[in-house]
Amino acid sequence: MSSPSMQSAAVSADIVFIDSIDLSANIGADWWGRDRAQPVAVSVSLHLRPSSLDTAGATDDVRASVHYGHLCKNISALVTDPTASFDGAAGLARAVTQVAFEMASTVAAQVHVGIASAKLVPLARKFVLEMTTPVLPGPAHLGGPPAVQVSVTDLVLPAIIGVNAPERIAKQRVVTSITVVEKAGSLVRVDYPALVAKLSKDIEASSFLTLEKFVLEIVRAVCYSSEAIDTVTVRAEKPSALSFAQAAGVQITRSRSAFVRNEDSAMIA
């Protein structure tokens, strides 16, 4: 049980959300290189200003809230329009954010949109782009620079890795997850499917003794891939590493500035 001081410090939050609307959207080429609609799951959370839901809660009247049924209908209409196409998952997230702004910008403090796809990146279980856009103060209720985070989950990368003799012969499955935080408001578009394809090719041509080296090389490569990237987290697991454990692994987080700064310092020295 939390202490009274902790309870009094708690911040109230009012959120209206929709989790995983299953739709089909053209967000660019799928993993076969075909530019056509593919399955996506769209999630949206409206983080409202304090006490925004008090009236709806007191009167039991949905008209005093943001109607998530109408929000879902409007998002579905946007995505299922046969003429609609979007500039990648980020383009779809921006379009969904705009729909949410049109319905709730007067009461929302920020809008959080998630776009998930299982078909965008080959050999990965899921690709997820999350975009959080603040509502700026003022009567116009304009959106501020969005914060973007991208995750590629459970990417299977076969690699020569390990110190034992059999490990130097046969490739092992290394299950890798990559999380990227982009610089706020960056106008540079990162092509994540192309980035992962290059990583997979480079890993296939390399060999490693340790997971630490494997993970750090991926972190470094992703950090250098685009000026839009702020921080990178890579988690890698070897399912076959220990007989009585499901997996053993390593996780490393680094900022792009750490690599750039180190490189600049080496050049000066």
C-alpha cells in the first residue's frame, strides 16, 4: 500500500483510448516490395486536460466526453478510403493524429497514436511506430512537434556467434529487438525496412564471439544511419544459449551523440 504522501502526490489523468483497430492501409511497400494495402493495427490515446471527464462521469452522458465510437468511425473512414495512401507508417500516424485533433483539440493535452504492422519488416514479429503530439496552448489548439518512437520486435538474425567450436561453424538464431527514439520535430524520414534489410545483410556477412559485440555493432549502425535518430536500444537473445533457460541476452542503449562525439574527439586527437 502506498503512503499518504505518495497518494497525495499522485497526478490525476483523464484518457480516452482505442486499442488496435484492425484495418488495411497503403503505407508503402510490404516485405515483398509490393506497393499495396497491408494489415495494420491503429491505436489512439487522447490525453485530456485535467478533470475533462468529470462532467461525463457525474452526468453519465457520453456527449460530455470524446465519443470513442465516432473517433473509431472517422479513423476507419480515413484509412479505408480506396484512394488513400500514406507516406509510410509515420504518414498514417500524422493523418490519424489530425482526425483526433479535429474531434478533441479543445480538451486534449496530447494525442498518442500507434501504428503496428506484422508485414512491413521481413523476419520480424512486429513493427510499431508511436507518435505523440502535444496540443500547444492558445485558442488555435495547434499541434506541437511530435515525438516518435519506432520498435522492430523479435527480428530473427542468423549469425555466427559464440566462443565454442560448434558455434564457429553453424549459424544460430539471434532474436533481436530494436527501439529507436527520433529527435523531436525532425523532418528527416527514416526508411526502417531498408535499414533493417541492410543490418540483416551486414550481420549475415559478419561473425562475433559475444552478444555484447553483436548488440553494440547494431546500436552503432542504427545511430549512424540517420541524423533523425536520437537514441537506440537493442536487445538480443540467444534461445539456445542455456539448457535450462528460455533465453539469455544483452541489452544496450546509446545516444547517437555518443558515437558522433567520440568520433569527433578522435579526429581532433
